[in-house]
Amino acid sequence: MKMLPRLLASAALVAGLALPAAAQDDPFQVGFIYVGSPGDYGWTYEHDQGRLAVEEHFGDAVETVFLENVPEGADAERAITQMILGGADMIFTTSFGFGEATNAVAAQFPDVYFEHATGYMREHPNVSTYNARFYEGRAVLGHIAGHMTESNIIGYIGSYPIPEVIQGINSAFLHAREVNPDVEIRVVWTYTWFDPAVEADAAQALIDAGVDVLMQHTDSTAPQTVAQEAGIISFGQASDMIQFAPRPRVASIIDNWAPYYIRRVGEAMEGTWEQSDIWEGIDTGMVVIGEMTDAIPEDVRASAQAMIDAIAAGEYHPFTGPINRQDGSVWLADGEVADDGTLAGLNFYVEGITGEIPN
Amino acid sequence: MIRLEKRPQPSRFWVVGAPVLAVLLTMIAGGIMFAALGKNPVEAIRIIFWDPLFSERFAGFSRPQLLVKAGPLILIAIGLSLGFRAGIWNIGAEGQYIVGALFGAAFGLAFWPSEHPLIFPGMIAAGLLGGFLWAMIPALLRVYARTNEILVSLLLVYVAEALLASAATGWLRNPEGSGFPGSRNLARNPGTDNPELIAGTGMHWGVLAAFVAVIAAYVIFSRHILGYQIRLAGEAPRAARFAGVNAGRLVILCLGASGALAGAAGLFEVAGPAGRISIDFNVGYGFTAIIVAFLGRLNPIGILLAGLLMALTFIGGELAQLMLGIPAAAIQAFQGMLLFFLLALDVLANYRFRWKREVAA
């Protein structure tokens, strides 16, 4: 019976000796917390592309680690903490729901840099938030959709009724309406970011309702498959989804995080990192419109490209008045441009969209 | 030819020996899988089972986390075991967990930002009530309309998830959260928080409640008439009826108790580790608890150990992902192996192998 304690003690010794060496290793370690799996070919895939870009850019000076399928909430707090105990010097948490956990852990590790995607909480000086102006890309897709639809009904798969998604619906609708006064938009809420079965059902429901152009704000490629079978067109979401080109996927909205990740990791390594609240769009390349295929008429491709260029040059803002709210009241007067504060908390549809935002 | 022969009494040796053997077999089979993935199997096994408990670098943090993770699993599984023993199948603990959290959080938020000492007890009561009421739907439907409680309780999980989403984006949304979904943070307000009771242990009221539930269930099963009725109803329903066990009352009692405990687990989670109502508040404790209940052989002490073991594989598995880059799917497969071996080897406790020569009939 005396063997056991001794065995435990020696094993503990081995474990104890093995670890500190790793902790003091030189490479700057960057950790990524993913809400899904890089295999989603959507949201998390693009963040993982950003991670790989960081590895490639910095070579041996940087080491990256990631945890996939991390539930939002208490589990995230543990996952982040274990990552830091494992040696991470900088953490990217890549989903809105990680905000609370990111800030809670940041309070305990003031020397670690935290970057939280799509959130708004920066309770400690070592926490930054970053997001992309997806609505800029949605404007371009809406423009194309308005031209392409024959049934004049555009379908939109919404994840959750949160400002970011509502911005996209409004932006897509406004720019579809602009080129096609008869266009309507139908929204189905899935209450999930990633669930291929639910997303496929939503797509089918929209198609059954007469939709012939499908947009999605969920992460899987399931709606693309359904669109393909139904012979309608669709747009890639978060990643290019180029495997569905030239039809159904006629264009896409790509989240391109790599430049931002490389920039921030570089700043952290040099010690010039500062807290920030980044919201970048087409101009810096954080939002990219994927290749427009031949399925789109040439003149539409040209006008869409003109819109991309105007947004990139800062000449055009997708939310420029006159725009009324759904109830008919004035939101933006003629020529007025929406301010970021209102957009960040956007909780109403614009005039012309039927249906209600669920509460 | 090998024959299985039922033991008259479960083997005392194998009741203890089977789980140990199962863990060893999992280490071997899992080790082979990790080696096939090109990872060092010994290191992987050490990280999963050893490091969360004893490594200098992680244990200080991981050990308390074990209780945080195991607490709700044990609390829910204890409740489920009451019904499971009686042949009453509550598969919807996840929904009761959500509704309990919603009731409890709503109670706390209704008095925001009061720090009155009765707020938290009130939240616990509301959590218990929420889970209880949600479980009453399948219970009453089974008793009075003869519906199947497995289906009803399971489907109500999806209704509860829809309620949760509407609460997070609507009626419980933080008015100061600039339109973002999610309620106020209950854990950061002294009146509504479920704090760590002893610093550095991970012990919060929910973990304490889980331990109390283990003891209470143990007493009920071994000493109380109710425990006898539950077992009788499960093993011999007809005999139970002749013995005067009121089947309808038992259904309401078992579903109600398991619902209330799941609801309480939800409240402790939302006021403590999770902190707030959010769209993705539920992470599957209600379903995992079903596995924990069976892993623990529906025995209170077994459930306690099974809950801790599950928590260990979650936390250790996460470390293995992190330190060795083992994919999350492989960790899940590893957990699956553990469950498989544990349940498969159960046969050793109840049966024995006999060599038998074939005899012509």
C-alpha cells in the first residue's frame, strides 16, 4: 500500500518538471476561442484563416493555439483561463457571446491582451473589441438581388434578431428596393448561428414561399445546397463558399480578419498595442465581396462594382437618407447619414419590410 | 460455448472493479486513437486525467472548476434518478433547467437593483418553481391524458429554448446593453449573485445543493417508504399497484422533483458561473445528466462520482485540445469510449460467464 503515494509523488514531480520549461518558451503565444469549428466553411473558418495567416506572417516568433466548439457562458471563461495558464499571451474570442467571459478573465490577467469580436464590452484596459461593417457588403448583395429576382421575393435567413443582423436585412432590402420597386423580403429566424438542418429547413420554407434569391446570416453551407437543388441563386456568407459557384452562389460577403489579426499581434509583440474599438468595412478590406460570377448580367456586375468602389472611397454610406422606419416615421432625412451609435443598437426595420422583429 | 448467467446477487467485486477496468480500457483504446492521430498517447492521457487534478500549472484553477462543472450535472442527475428508478422518463431536464433559470433570473431582475437579503432565497424558490411547473406539463398530461412523458418532456425543451431566446432578446434584455441580447449580469450584483462560498474551491450554493441532494436521495432510497415505492413501481408495476402505490401520484412526484432540481440547477448557474440570461445559456447539462444518472447506476453515490468523472473528462479534454492540438471531435470520441466501456462492463457485475458444452435437446 506504500507504493501508491510514492508513485503519485514521482509522477507529480515529472509533470511539474516538464511544464515550467514550456511556459518560459520564447514564441509569443496567441490563442483563439472559436464558437464553432473551422470545418464550418463559414464564420469560424474565416477566423481560422486569420489565425493561419498570423502563423505564416510571423513564422517562429509566434505560436498559435485554438479551442473549437466552446460554449458561450461559463465554459468560455474556463477555456480562456486554461489557455492563458497554458501560456497564451494574447487571446482572440471570436463570438459575440464570449463578451462577458472575456472581460471576466481579462480582469484577472492584466498582462494578457484580449480581442473580442463583434462585442461592445471593454471593461478593462487590456480588452479591445473589433467588428466588421457587414451591412456595407449586404448593400452590394441587395443591389444584385434586386436585379436578379424574378419572383420579386428575396429570402433572408436570420440567426438572431440582434442589431448586426437587422442592419444587414435593412441594408439588403433598401438596395434591392432601390433598383426594383416591387421587391419584397421574407425573413426566417433560426435562433442559431450554426445548425445545418435548421438552416436547410429555413431555406426550404423560404423557397416554398416563392423566394428565388436567398441570403443568409448563418454560418453553414446548408442553405447553398438547398438553393442549388431548387435552382435559385444565393450568396456565400462569412467565407466565399466558392464551391457553390457559379450557381447558386453568384457572389459572397467575406469576413477577412487576417490583416487585422496580423496588425494587432504585431502591435502586442512590440508593446504598442492599445485598447480600441474597431469597426471596419470594405475600405480596409475587412469586408470583401467575393467574385461575382457570370450568372450575374454584366451591367449589374458593373453597377455593383461601382457601389463597392464608392463605399471603399468613402463617397457612399449604405444608410443615407431619406429613410423611414417601418412605421412610416422619419429615421434619416434627405442626405442624412446614420451614425454609428444608432447602427450599433439598430432594432427596427425600415419602411417597406413587412413582418415584425421577434421579441 | 460461452453463456451469460445472471448472478443471484450483483458481484461486489465487479461493482467496484468494472468502472476501474473500464477506465483502464478507455485509456488503452483512447491511447491507440491518439497515437493514430500522431499525438503522444501517454502525454494525452496524463493531460486528461492527471493534469486537471495535480499539475502544478493547471490544478489550482482546474480543481475548483471540476466542482463548478459537476455541480449542475449531479443536481439534475439525482432528480432524474428518482423517476428513472420508477420507470418515469423525464428526458426534458434541459428545458426545466432553462425555465428554472428564467424564473429565477426574472425574480431577481424584478427587484433590481435591490440588495435585500431575501432576494436570493426568493430566486432559488422561483427557480425550483419554474422547473417544477415545466415538468408538470408532461406529468399532468401523462396522468390525465395518458400521453408519453418522454416525448412531451423532450419537445418542451425546444419550447423552452424559444422562450430563452425571446427573453434574451426581449423581455429580460439588459436595458443598458444598447440593444444587444442578454440580460443584466446577476453574478455581479451583491443581491442576486451566487458567489463562490469559500475562495478558491469553486464551491457555490449549487454545488452545496448537489451534495445535499445526494445525501437526501441516499436517505430516501435506503430508509424512506417513498424510495421503496419508487423501486417497486420500477421493478414490478403490477405488484406496486397491489401494494397500494398510487401510480399517478408517483408520476407527479418524480417528474416534479426532477423538474424542480433541474430548475434550481439552472438558477444557480445563471446567478453564478454563467451570470446572465443569454441566447446560448443552456449548454446541454440536462442531457448530459441523463448519461451521468445511468453512469452512476441510478445510485446517489454513483451519480456523485459519475458527475465528477464527466467533469474531469470535459476539463481534461479541453486541456488536451489546447496543449496537444487534439481535435475536439477526438475528445468527444474519447468520452464516448469511456461511456461505452463503463456501460458494457456493467454486465460483469450482474452476470457471469460460463463455459458450457452444447447439449442435445
